[in-house]
Amino acid sequence: MTQRRHFINLSLAAAFAGLGLLTSVSHAQQPVTLLNVSYDPTRELYAEFNVAFAKYWKAKTGQTVTIKQSHGGSGKQARSVIDGLDADVATLALAGDTDALVKHGGWLAPDWQKRLPHNASPYTSTIVLVVREGNPKGIKDWDDLVKPGISVITPNPKTSGGARWNYLAAWEFAKRKYGGDAKAKEFVAKLYGNVPVLDTGARGSTITFAQRGQGDVLIAWENEAYLLDKEFSAKFDVVAPALSILAEPAVAVVDKNVDKKGTRVVAEEYLKYLYSEEGQDIAGKNFYRPAVSEKAKAKYAKQFPKLNLFTVDQAFGGWTKADKDHFADGASFDQIYLKK
């Protein structure tokens, strides 16, 4: 009797274990949806990358993943996440915007940038100048942007990550050429004196320049400039300045949200796939500079000019200091622009 009861108990245990296994497998196969909160010029990049990742993940795990996108000015997007937008991943224009998610609500861990290679920047870019076909105003470098009668299109540094890269690139050019921060501030003030409108994001500025016909020159992300040249090749030329900034857009899992939603595994794999050969190739195809794949770097090298680039750390002591000195309330941008 004891042996029979023991056999029944073992059978029930096995049955429940099997049921648990089936439940686990069934749960693993449930479709999952991710929300990627990104900045303006990544629309085309992630439209292609999301399809590639979904196909890869389905083949690897059998699970269907759908990725939804949210785009806007990088600073504005960071604020949306802080205010409760349910992002699984944030792929913003600069590390400073992602750091804001740490400081305001602890949405992700302070060490987020150490979780992925290359300081969590799977691709890089820089800032270039876009002019009308044939360059009728003869714009060759940053100092041409402060000349009388030149209309410059660039977004608002208070809401756009790309605009902050633009601002710092112009500042450092002037600092090196004319000597010191005071001269740089005068130069950037003159430049913004030639800006007729500040859009909230980089894509908005591109539309203002390309479709609305405003401005003689657009200060733009390199990838945005070459995409524009590709779409409207008969209308625009790209000018590479003598000095520019190494833009390092960063990517991160939003810890609070993925843990609440149970999407951490897929979200982490999604970002890791940006470093895969396919992910790096898609970055290059969309005019971003691949950060880690030597194969992709070699394949797309000819489409990128060799530029003299500096980093935010080298010139401005990192994003925390740059934000405080230039973009915080009352800092250099406010001092310059509020006087207009």
C-alpha cells in the first residue's frame, strides 16, 4: 500500500511538473511588444532594423515580437519617459538625455552605459552642413554661418539632442579658431542671430529646410544629411566642415518598465542585436557609422568623409558639465538666445 501511494505521488508530481513545463513553454511563445523611444533621425534606421530583429528573434525562439516606435526631439523624448511613457528601450541622441532617466525617477541604473560595448553606442555620427544645390552662398565652414544675410536652420538645444551636438561643434570650432570661451560665445551668438526658427527636433528642421524652402544652410546629423541628399539628390549638397564633433547616440534598456512588463530578456537582446553583423550593416546602410564591426566599417567607409573630430569629453568635460554650462536654465544658450 505504501509503495502504491508512493508511485501515485510520483506520478502526480511528474504530471504537475509536465504541466508547469507546458505552461512555461506556452508563456515563452506568447507574442511580445516592445516600445523603442528614440530621436527624430532614426526613423528609417529602426524601420529596417525592427523587421530584421523580429525575423531573427522568431527564428531563434519561435516568439513573435512587435516593436513600436516613438520619435521626437531627444530631450523631449527623455522627458516623455520620465513622465510615464512606457518605453522598454531608449535609443536617444546623447548619453546626457539617457542620464536624465537615471536622475529623474531612477528609470534605469546609473551603470547603464557599461552594459553594452562602445559605451552603449552601437553606431556614431557627426555634424555636417547641408546647402542648396551648387552652394550658391559659397558656404565652406562654420565661420560662413555668421556672415550677414546667411539664414541658418538648426533645432532647439532645449528639446533636441542633435541641436546640442550642433551647438557644441560650432562652439569648439570658434574656441579653437578665435581663442577662448568668450570668443566662442560671441561667435555662437552671431550664428543664432542668423537662425529664423527653432524646431523642436532635427527632423523638423530638415522639413523646414528641404520641404518648406527656408534657410541657406542646414546644420544636420551626418546620417540625416546623406539621407536628404539621397532623397533629393538634385537639390542639395553636403559640406564637411574643417572640425566637427563625434556624436555618440546611446542605447539603454529602461529597467523599471521592462521589469514591470516582463520584457527584459527580449529588450536586452534587441539592443545587443544592434552590435551584430546584420545590425551594424543596417546602421551603415542608413548612413550611421558602424561602431564595432570591421566588416561594416570597411563596406561603408567610402560614403563617409574623413573629418577632424573631437569628443564631448575632450572639449567639454563630459555631458554633465556640458549640460550645466550650456543648456541648463540660465546657461550659455539661454544667455545667447534670450537676448535676440
